[in-house]
Amino acid sequence: MTENTRTDLTVKAEIELYYDVYVPDGLAKPAPLLIAVHGYGAHKRYMMREAKLVTGGQYVIAAIEAPHPHYRPTKDGGYAIGYGWLSERRPEPHIRLHHDFVNEVIDRLVREGLADAGRVFMYGFSQACALDLRFAFTYPDRLAGIAGVCGGIPGDLDTNPIYKPFAAQTIYLYGDDDEFYTNDQFAAFDAKLRSLLPNYVSKQFKAKHEITEEMRGEIRRFLDISR
């Protein structure tokens, strides 16, 4: 019998994507919007907490949650559910899903009169850094600024034909003892972003793969200046 196997066929399916929104008390007009994007294994509640720590009640915040749940070990030996955005295997549809997610959330909050379309910022940690940068280079006119902490950068910055110049304010922060990236890797990421982004600042901290209070202070100053 001749084998007749077809592989990697696809069907399109609709899924529900979850996000939380914080609206400052007494909001009388559209406010700046911060899209907060968690890293691998985290969730929207974690990134909402981090976003609130750097915005001082002056921003509408949308904390979005990745679509892929998995179990991750906890410090007490148990397990918790975390979420991931994509893997190295066939990342393209998941990158598009992230783009569509962010665009839809921005559009909804602008339509509802909560967010100012001209003052939209993104804040990503770890896995979200490269994702957010891909969004920025694909939709440069949507963002007024982007903050990334302890993450890598897109590997296709020199080859992806859809990317456009991104001139908005960008800040990139990272540690000197990261468990996932070497100092040489961070130095290369930093140099690459500096060569592409005209309004770019970066800083290295004594830190592991984490968001420290010193980093939060830098992001607070960045968001206050940018808005």
C-alpha cells in the first residue's frame, strides 16, 4: 500500500483572549494608555501589578494575557498555571495573534473614550520584549513609547520586509546576572536597538531576570517624561 500522508494542514478557529483594564478614578477625558505584556509563565494579574507600580494612577492600563496555558513549578514544590505567547516552532501565527490582540484592545479603549489614541505605550517583560518590538516596528504610528525589561529582541530586524522605522521613545533595561541571557547577548541586543532607534535609552542594573525597584524608578521617569 502506498502511504499517502498529508501533514501540517490547518483549520482556522476562534479563541477567546483575556485582558484586564484599570481606569483611574475620576477620569474625565481620555488618558494615556499602557499595554502591559507579561513574560513566559506569568499572567495578566502579575503584569497589572507591575504596571500600576509605574503609572501612579495616571494611565489607563490594559494587561493582556497570553493564549497558551501550561503548568509551571512553584517554590513550594507545587504547580501553578502560567501562560506563554509563542515558541520557536511556527511562531508566525502567534505573532500575528499578539498584533491583532493589541490592536483590538487599543481600538476598544479608544472607542469607549478611555484611552487617548495619541498616547499609547507598551511595557513588556522577558518574552514580551521581542513581541512588543515586533509590534512597534510593524505598527510604528500606534505607539508613543515602549519599555522593555530583561528580554531578547526580534531576530529578523534586518530581514523582515514589513518592518518600518520606529521613532517613538524606547527604554530597554536589563540585569548583569540574568539566568537566561548572558551579558554579551544583552550588549549585542542593546547595540542593535541603538543603531535602529533614534529615541532610545538603555541601562544595565545589578539584577537577575526580574523587575527591580530601581528598574521601576526608571520606567516611572520614562512614562512621566513621555506622556
